[in-house]
Amino acid sequence: MKGKYLFVLLLAVLLFSSLASISAQHKFYVNLNDRADDLFKVTLIPEKLTDQNKIFQFAATAPGTYQIMDIGRYVRSFKAFDKSGSALAVFNKSTNQWEISEPSKIYKIEYSVAETFDTKVDINPVYPMCGSSLENDHALINGQTVFGYFHGMQKYPIEIKLTYPEDWTVGTALRKNSTGYYSAPNFDYVVDSPILAGNLTKASLNVESTAVDIFTYSKTGLINSFNLMNLLEDILYATKQFTQDLPVEQYTFLFHFEDFSAGAWEHNYSSIYVFKEDSLDEEFASLLRSTAAHEFFHIITPLHIHSELVENFNYEKPVMSQHLWLYEGVTEWASDIMQMRDYLVTLDQFLAQVKQKLTINDGFDSSISLTELGVKSTEKQDQYFNIYNKGSVAATLLDIKLLELSSGKKGLRELILELAKKYGPHKSFSEENFFNEIVEITFPEVSNFITNYISGSEQLPVKEYFDLIGIEYIEDVGVDSSRISIDFGIGFKDNKFVVTRIEPTQKNIKPGDFISKVNGEEVTLANAQQKFLSLRTLKVGQSFKLTVDRNGAELEFDAIMQPRKIRHQFNVMDNPTDKQLALREAWMQNQINFQNNVEPK
């Protein structure tokens, strides 16, 4: 793509001569003034190294992405030099590792890395919101896509020097030190702090003691940070009400609006959003607000509640956590219910969100438990998205169960805040013992809930639990012959759309088929919404041509439109019992009697 370039600044000999005074493990130099090709060109000045540090590591993945990235695939050159400028032998040991023959002699390292937005790979493409991009008017750097670390030095401090055009603005949660370097205590913090630079707008506000910055790149200037500040302000205050007190002193929102939508990626002190530039109508504004509510709540999970697998993340051979249900499912639940409890959405709107999540859940494999989905999230990319749906509904039910057991005094919110107070950003819980801990500080009955619906894959007891709060739930209502359905579920895997589930009415399509064309036209991430929405003009019984890739063979079928099934209907009871009404009222509000020193039970 035109103008996508990044080059790393080489230090003058005078600066090189002061190596002995460097306090950081790595000093990276990035020159955003030079945008002459499609590569990030990096110069690294390390401290003195030993044989224990001979491996330079690029990330296989990163916390919160739940995908294999293998950033080493994007490395185009890697060279090491001694103080005299002579090259030292280096060896590409594996996809993500470079071995240096004489690390003690290293004076500087130069390497180049292709940006990920427009670099095609055969499998495991990097999600754009987790990737990197270079343009004439801006640059996006997610830390793991550009930087690396020496073995044994993942937890050592890092400094980054950026040079860029005078009219550019830089947005990041990283802060500059007195020498003008962006500093981080370790590699993990760099990965946790994306950088958006270029022709950006900036807006700031204070949510009581938390300083919030919003940086926005908009390709044509259609959207600016002041628009987004007005959009997000209510969400920030709703989160504050939900958490009692925001547990961070500063937070940075980074928005990237260009030619396509991909989603967002959370971080402890910031979040990055990649969406197609469009007018902020009610639908788009609602999507951004909901997404931001989810990402912002990650200041609680996993920043303040996480296992040792997150605390000590293995970038080389990542081991995924079984508690993805907590990091994503509970976060999604919180982002929805806190809006209802702060009167930003109505009860009916909240129930519509639950209905939508149950409908999406119908399209996924019901035999996969939430814990299995966490552990195998990088392997089951076609099923991964369900953590936001089944995981959120499970959290909704757990909240109701806790409120019932505590007579309305302690729900999931109170449990989360209690755990956040106990652990915090620098203390991790036990990956293996966390479920036992939850049971110990709540109720014995919660053990069965965890066994059946989080560790197990039993059908969620939606009807039983919503009845407790005076809300009727009907799973199967009937069919609506005036509306159509394709009768198969669609997921996303390896940058392609995949069939996840089929109804008996679709005889030819099979789960695992990759969707390549609709009515003879290729389906891509950029046009998928348009292609499938175009099918709305069809009627029940009519068909469209669906082309799929099945084990490398291209097959074309007639997919017949079916009547739309009416499922997952919620009705608020007009005459609930006093007990149902009391529990519903407790469920619909943040518990005012919760104290920071709340006792278990």
C-alpha cells in the first residue's frame, strides 16, 4: 500500500560511545520520518550480554489475542554488529528465534519487520487491531509486532525513542522519561502499550481521579476525538459506578478509522480500536460504545484478577488459560449489565442483548465447555468467538444464582470487586485452584454451577434462573414464515468464513466448510456483511449459490432459504411474586450495601 513505511534511527557515534550509561536492557530507535518502504527498520542497542542471552525472541502470540501470531514470519533481516561495526554471526534458529554466536560482543542489532496489515500469510493472519500498519499520514505499532527481547531479559526495562514529523501526534499509554524516551519496566509492558502516531485528534477528560485520553486517526477526518469523548463519557461513568472507584490513574483510547472493521484489543491502561470510517449514526455509535465498555472493563479483568499464566506470559511457547470465561465472558457481561444498572439501556434492551448472545451461541459447538475453549482458544479459532456469547450468558446466570443464594446481597459484581481487592495488578491467582477459591468465598452450591456450566458443557439453565427474577424465558417459540434464515452458523478461522453448524434442512453443507463465494462472487472480510445482507431480498424456499472449500476442493451448492425460527424469547412477568420482584430489583442495581471489607457470604 502506498506510503507504508517505517525506518529505525541509527544513533550518532557520540551516543553509541555512551553505552555504559544505559540503564535499560534494550534501547530501540524508531524513525517515523523515513517511510520509504514497507518495513519497520529497527536498531537495538542492548546492555552487555552473556551466553545466557544469545537467543533473541519474537512473539509467538500475545496476552489477550488468543491466536498464534508467529511474528518471526514477518522478519525480513536480522543482523548483529560489534563496536567496530563488524558483523557477528547470527542464525535463524526457529520461526521466532535468532541465535547470536557471540552475544558478549554485541554492540547493536539491526532488523526489519514487515507490517502486518498488508502482508499476506497463508495461515494465522494477525488480527488488525493486534497488528501494525504504516501509512503516509500515520503509523500503528502493537509492541509484539515490532519489538522483541533476549532470553532471560523479558522482565528487564526497555526504552523506545521515536522521531516523527513535527505535525504528528503520538498516542500511547507509555510515558516519556526525562531524556525523551518512552520507558517501560519490561517487554510485557511494551506489548501492553500500543502506539498510534500521525495526523490524530486528541481529547481528554477526567473521570474523578482517572485521567482519560482519546486519540483518533480518521482517514478523511470524518470522526474526531471530541465526537468520541461525548459518545464514551456515560460509559466511563457507568464503569466507575459499577466498580465503585476506577482502579487506574490514567487510561488511553486509540481509535483507527480507515477502510475496514476488525474490532478492538484490550490492554491494562489502554485499548486499540480498528473500524471502518463511517458516520456516527445510532447503530455505529452503539457498536463503538458497547465495544469500548467491554475493553475498558478489562481494567478489572484481567488487570486486577488474573492467573499466573497471564502474570508470567510465555511468548515463546504460550500456554492458554482455562479462565478465558472470566477475562472475556465476565467482562462482556459486565459491559452490558453496568449500562442497564446506570440507566443507559432499558431492561428490554438488556434482554435483547442476552437473546442475541443465545442466538449466536446456537451457531457454535455446544459440546465445548468454556474452560476447554480457553485452553484451546488458539486451536479452535472457529469456536473462539463464542466466549463472548456463551461466556457472557453463563456470567449472567452466575450473577442471578449468587444473588439468590445471598438473598440479594452479593452478586457477581460483588464477587469480582472482592477478588480485585484481594489480588490487584501485581498478584496472580492460582490457575488450578481458582474455582475452589470462588466456592470458598461464596457458597457450596456454586461448585455445581462451575462443574456443570463452566468446566462442563451442560445446557445453560436460562429458563430456571430467569424465573427466579420474574422473567419468563421460552427457548423455542415457533417459526415466522415471513422471515428467512440460512439455517447454518458462520464463524471465522484463518482469515476465512467457516460453517460452524448446520440445520437438517441444509443437506449439502457441512461444518468445517470454508465459505469462498456467494452467488459466484468472492466473500472477503471487507465485503462479507454486504454479501450476506443482499440475501435479505430472498423469500422462503428460494435459494442462492454457495461455494465452499472442503479439504481443498471447491464445491458449489444451492442453499435454500428456510423460515426463521423464533427462539430465545424473554417476557417480563406482569405479576411476579414478592420474592421474584425483590430479587429482580436487587439484580437490576449495583448493591448499595457492598463494602470494600465485605465478608464472604
